Amino acid sequence: MTLTLSLSRITGRGDRKELHQASILMAKGDTKSDPRLDVLVLGEHPATYLTAALLAHKTKLRVLHATIPGEEPVDRLVTINPAFFDLHPLLGPLLKKLHLTSTYGLRFLADDPETRSDYQTKSPAALITRYRSVRDEMAKLAAAQGVEFITPKQLTVHQPDEDGINITVGKIMYRATVLVLGGELDRQQQAMLGLPDNWGPDVIHRYTFIRCKNTAKVVDLGSRPLIPMSLDLHGRLWWAWLLMGDGEFQICVEQPLDGQNGSEPRELLDHWVDVLKRHGVLLPKFEFTTSAVRSMDLPLAGALAQEGVGNRTVLVGPAGGFYSACAEDIYPNCWSALYAADVLKKALREPYLQDALNPYRQKWRTTLGDYLRGPQQNLRFLLPLVYRNPAMTSRLAEAILMSKSVVR
């Protein structure tokens, strides 16, 4: 059986052509003359580029990275756990290459303008940068390791067999031993690879945001800023943030799709802006237009609810749902890339590859659970204490930022 995904070509990144040309010069072989691959990586998340880079790093593996036709990542401000740069030696240099804005904790804001509580740290608790900047640096990292790239107009995944998977990328049919999926394929293709065809409504959260230039200085969080955050927006367990970047800021809210109860994302965003004004975070003159509002559906903590290994396929990043409960993107998604690359390097040497992929599933289940899940299970009970007890404020903030347990 053959299933085809045929959509328009991705555009919008100016240096993509140059990056691909550079990667071809550093490639380990000619893809047209030798279509055999050890690993084909699909998707355009930073985690996919990192997986490809780690697989090619100091190995003789043949790795090809391909975008998924029609996939168009949304640029936005994202938070990065400082521990991200210690995940692997290849990531350390990114500290100097990315423009990072340091934040030093969280400021929990209730709807009541008189109720708030601060958690402060001496060193940066989170770093903020643009998603696209991270993605581009990861792509350069993969190119430096000899990874080949292709941006196809068509991509066809054929039925896996006992020896590999045939994938037609553009006009070339590749034969890959294993597939790494970091983006979204259609339901039929997901099912053919032995993967769930969709996320449950309890997993998907709608993340809605606006990005604004801070030219009018409508936000000033000081030299050691805290991230303003709501834990119970509109009296529900819906979260919201304000992220400060380089000359810009982002106001964002998230709510589960199965629990909106008539509250539209735009309405929730309006309410959060009003809360920020009443707390003095935003100046009263701040306004935004409907056209500036963007929404994304993220499988928050989805890795805890869905399979991550299919037929000669492992899921990383967005495809596996490696987003923390507070919509943290880069660190947990790239953590999945690190584990996947480690397991794949070993599995490719084993006679029974499918069996050798199982440690990937076991590894993240035993390691990432607390980090992805966050403190929501006890949040309703803890909320009143957060605003009255500094110790509880610290525990909850550390649970959100560092996956530490609330109960100690």
C-alpha cells in the first residue's frame, strides 16, 4: 500500500537555499546516486535537526533530513530551560549564537489586582528567544555534521517491511532503515506506520498569542524581570504568560480544547490583557488588533498519553507530544531528540531493529514524566496557598520551571 501527501512547498526562510547548498557540499554521499539511508528524519522542529545532527556526529551513518510538504512552523517567543545547553556538547556554543533574554523567576498574578506572589532566583531561571532563531541554528548545526537536506513538494511513505521503509521524497525513492518523525503526517500515514492517528481532546491545548514590538514601552519588567503568569485565568485552571524578548513581548494564553466551555481564545486573551493592565504590567493605552492573534494546537504532555514507537519509526518533538504542561517547547522536545539518537545508534547495530527501539519508549517514560506533567494534579488545592505562603510559591514555581516535586 502507498499513501501520498502532496501539498505546497514551504517558503519564508531566506537562508534556506544557502543552508541546503552548504549542507550538500558537506554531505557524505550523493543522494541521487545512492538512495540508501540509515535514517530519514522528517519535520522542521529544532528537535528534528538536533536528532539528525546527533545521529551524524562522529558516526558513519547516512542521515537525510526532509521537511514535510505543507508544514509551516509558527514563529514566536519561546522559553528555554538553561539546562538545555548542557544536554550535549554540541549545544553549548548556542549560548553565544542565540540572542537570549534572561528571566529570573515567575510572578503569579490573580485576577484580583491586589493578589500576587513572586518567585525570584539569583541566576536565570529561564531564557527567552525566537523559535525561528533556534530552528535556524539547529539546522546549521546539522549541516556542520554532514547531514543532507531536502525540501520536497511531494513526500510518499510506502508500507514498511522487515528490512526498511521506502520513501519517495520529491522525485527520488529512498530506502531508509529507520524513520524519525518530528512533524505531522495525515491519519492514514500515521496508521500505516503503526502510530495513533490523532491526539485525544484531553491532550490538545490551544495556545493563543500576540507578539508586539515594545517601541512604545508599554511593558517594563525591570533589569531582572520575572515572567508574569496566571494559574487560574477566569477562575479556571487556564494558564497565561507575558514573555519579554529583544525589543518585543508576547502575551499568551492556553486552554484545553475539551474544556473551553464557550470561552473563545480571543476572549481569554482580552481578559489576560485586562489582568495585566490592572496589575500595572501593561500600560492602559495598550491595544491589539484581531489580525495579530495567532493560535496553535499543542499536545501538552502528550508523550505521556500516546505511543512513541511505531513500525521502524520513532517520534520526537511535536510528533511525540514532548511539550511541558506550561507549553515549554525547546528543552523537552530536544530532550526527546537526545534519547532517540542514543537509542537509534545502538538499534542500527542490532539484528532485530524493531525490538531495539523499545528502550526509547522506556527511557522517556521513566525520565520525562514529572517534567511534562507539571503540578496540575494538585493545583486546585494549592492555589490559595500560592498567594499566602512564600514556600509554596517557590515549590510551585520550581515544579513549573524545573520539574521539581511540589510535595517535599
